[in-house]
Amino acid sequence: MEKKRVVIKIGSSSLQHPETGKIDFLKMERLVRELCDLRNRGLDVCLVSSGAIAAGRMFMGIKELPMHIAKKQACASVGQARLMMTYQKLFAEYHQTAGQVLMTKNTMLDHVSRKNAQNTFEELFALGVIPIVNENDTVSTYEIQFGDNDTLSALVASLVSADLLILLSDIDGLYTDDPHSHPDAELIENVDVIDETLLHMAKESTGSDVGTGGMATKLTAAKIATKSGADMIIANGKDAGILHRIFEGNYVGTLFHSHYDEDFYISDFIEETL
Ligand code: GLU
């Protein structure tokens, strides 16, 4: 697969041990190694990583769920810093530099903020840095939050004019039905048009209950990415090795083909849809 700039989104469930909810360092290490290898192939790489709230909750030993908003934000404050500390350490082992970019809906809606963010990303790529993006959960309340990193990663892909967005999920891709309850459900390998039938299938199939993104948010992400001129792939994040397999054309997943739409404006889409 010939690509120049890729955005990769990893969900909380792919970064933690399901039994304890604690960070799975082996998975995180493999992910970082794969990302560094993509950099070494000459690609601009951007990671959108969830897991701040979960990491903070674990570190603070908070058992109760659901948490009220201020507590979630406090957990994000602690967790985001810890997450970055771990990423920095792992990236340094492979001689790569990671930078942190935290965004809210306003970053995308406000023309000046959006332009600033775009310039920052360009500069980071020019410096060879791998930006690690998350929502600024500590300050983003209901009015200004995206809520899920599927949508955020698609907006980032659009902002940086990426040619590929990869959503690493806890499922192999988009199925015709919920594969947990319908073993005969089939994986859809290629999507050219996001139509009503597909939206219906997405409603039927499930996502994880750890992160916030289900299949419906992944289709919203696919709309944003493909209209912005990027292909989008949903693949299983249980083994980060899927990343090099994607570039070798040997992977299991769902590929949404890009259809650049010159009338697609991010800020209009956010205001109308999100
Ligand atoms: N921004 C949230 C976090 O880092 C996660 C959102 C999501 O899972 O989509 O904890």
C-alpha cells in the first residue's frame, strides 16, 4: 500500500488487560515498535491514543463506574500524563520523538485555532516527530467534547490531509451483523459507498464497552475520512503487527475507499452532525 501520511487510532480496550483494566505494556510496546518502523519506511505517522481516563482511574485506584464528569476529567489529567510518560519512554528506545497534541471541538470549529493546529502538525512532521493526539478530556465538557476518538482521529486525518486512517479496534472490521450473537455474520472487506444498508449493519454490530466508540461512530469517522480524501481501515488492534501487514497488503479488515469531496468542510460537518 503506497501511502505518505497515516493516522492510527488505538482504543482503550486495545491498550489494557481485560481482566484488570491495567495497561498492557507488551501491547503498547509492540504498537510503538510498529509505528517507529512506519516512520523508518518514510511515512509521516500520527497516533491518536485513548486510554487517559482508564489509566488515571487505575492509577488512582478508583473502582466505581460510571464516574461523574469532574472525576473523569481528574482521572484524565493524571492518566494522560502517565500515558505520555510511557509513550515517551518507549519511543525513545527506538530513537523516535513523540509530541503531545490535546484537542477539543473548538480546536476544529474555530478557524484560527484550526489553522494553528494544522501548522503545528506540519511542523511536527517536518521535524520527524510522531504526534500523539487525544481529546483534552480534562477541560472538555459536554458542549465542547467529541466524546469518542474514532471521530477525533478522522478529523485529525482530515486536518493533516492524511491519505490513510487506521482504526485499531477490538473487532476485525465491519460485519454484516453482530458476530458475537450471529456466528454466520460476514466481514465486509471493501466499502465503496456508505449507504443506509451499511449504517443499519453498523447499528447491529457491537463495539467494545471499554472505549466509547461503537461501529456507528466508526462509520461517521469513515464518512469524514473518505470525503477528506483518505482511505480508512478498521482492523483488530489485539496484535499491532497488523500495521506492517496492512502496508504489505496482507491483512484482515474493512477498507473504506476514499472519495474526495471538495465541498466537504470540517467545521460545517461538526456543527451539523456532532
Ligand atoms: N479520550 C478518552 C481517553 O483517552 C477516550 C475516548 C475514546 O475511547 O474514544 O480516555
